[in-house]
Amino acid sequence: MPESALYIVATPIGNLQDFTPRAIDMLNKVQVIAAEDTRHSARLMAHFNIKTPMVSVHEHNEAHRVERILQHLQQGESVALISDAGTPVISDPGFVLVRAVREAGFNVVPVPGCVAFVTALCASGLPSHRFSFEGFPPHKSSGRKQFYSERAGLPHTMAFYESPHRILASIDDMIEVFGADRQAAMARELTKTFETIHSAPLSELRDWMAADANQQRGEFVIMVEGAPVQEARELDDEALRVLDVLLAELSVKQASALAAQITGLKKKPLYQAALERKKD
Ligand code: SAM
């Protein structure tokens, strides 16, 4: 019997050979598997002949299910959390449960494996010494543009998840906000038969995908390179000092516009620097 704990178990994102022996072993040994969608996971369990009972834990019942999971742990049992694919909690349910279990004083043990954005990033050719995972953008174009604008000045690679229904519209919004020439990469159907990883400036990437309906199907990670360093370097210490003074009182937009007037520098790098500094 494994030590009583909540085990966060990663499952494959496509290729079943990516299911680790340790993950399979844990799912066989725990008393209960908490699954995002029990019907979906039943197929995976059948394939690996895992017979452990499952309960559903999804975004609509997660808070409610916490009590039940805690009861198992109080009895000295072990519970595994899985999601439909990849690592639970990452753009998937589980955060509420993990926090509650830790706060109740029980162990939470990660059993690592696939994460789609890491799988995508490592083969994208985009800078990866520093990057951020930004999850799913909003569904509507107006919200999405706002979401991208807030990230336009980030100097590092960003990874986004996006659905096939919105992929082209979302890249259109990226072009508008990040600019047509910003380097990007899409990773589609990772670890599956039609796996495709294609890197190009945003407008070329958009045209390449629009020209072939097959390239708009499946599951996607979209990665965008960070804002050019050159623009950030244009700002000297004095400009940044002015920006900081204004930022203490004003919004990012107002502070960068005023800083541009005071310093005579371009608004865009000041806006990007303001976004960065407001975050710190
Ligand atoms: N927990 C998962 C993980 O560890 O990456 C992510 C779950 S999230 C609900 C599902 C999204 O992840 C998809 O819409 C897609 O953006 C991305 N994704 C999952 N599997 C993928 C794959 N095989 N290829 C490309 N993207 C994938």
C-alpha cells in the first residue's frame, strides 16, 4: 500500500507509451482515482487494465468533492487525481483540492509526466531560458486582444493553449497586438499521428495554417517570442525613473503616455516597460 496521500498523476497527451510505469503503478495501488471525466478516463484504465474505482472531480463539483477525498485520507487511504490528459491542475481541475488537502495537513505527492506546453516549447526553437505559460486566452476577440495587450511587452517566450474553433481568429488578434513579424510557433497534436510543429513570424504562420484545413484541426499550443530586447534597451535609467514616479499614481496607459511626452521617447517601449514594472 502506498503512503496515504493525494497523488497528482500525469496521463499521456496522446501517445499511450508516454504513460510512465510509476503512474500506472500508483493508479493500481491507490484506493480511489479522482478523475476529471470518469467516462473519458475509463478507456485509458481499460487499456492498462487498471481496476481501481473512480469518482468524478471536475470544475463544477471540485469544492463539494473535497470532503469526500479528505475522508479517504483520514482513513489512511490514498487517492490519485488525474485529468483527461497531461498533468492535472495545469489548465485543468485540481487546484482547489490540492490546496484543501495540504491545508488539512495531508501529503500531496506529484507523479510527473506530460505537460502539453513543455512538450511544445522544447521542440519549438523559441527561447526557453525564460518563458511563461499563459493558459487559454478569452473566447471573445475583444477580451482576447486585451489579454494579449497586457502581455505584449513581456520579454520572454509565452505559451498559450487554444481551441481549434478559435485558432485562426486568435492568431489574427495576436498579429494585431504583437505585430505581424513577431516570431511564433504552433504545436499541434503533440505525440499523436499528425503531430506538427511549425515556426514562423505570426503573419506567415497564419497564412500557412489558413491554406490547409488540416492544420486547423486537433489540439494546439501557440507560442510567441517575447518583445524585442532592443525596445526595452532604448529606455535609460532616467526614463525608467520618470515612469516609476508616474506609475505610482497612474494606470499603465496614462503613465506611459505621459512618460513619452516628458522624455520624448517612443510610447510603445515605455508601455511595455510599464507593464513589466507594474507586475513586479
Ligand atoms: N493538463 C493538460 C496539460 O498538462 O497540458 C492541459 C489540459 S487543457 C484542458 C487542454 C489543452 O492542452 C488543449 O486544448 C491544448 O491546447 C493543449 N493540449 C493538450 N494535449 C495536446 C496535444 N497533444 N497537442 C497539442 N496541445 C495539446
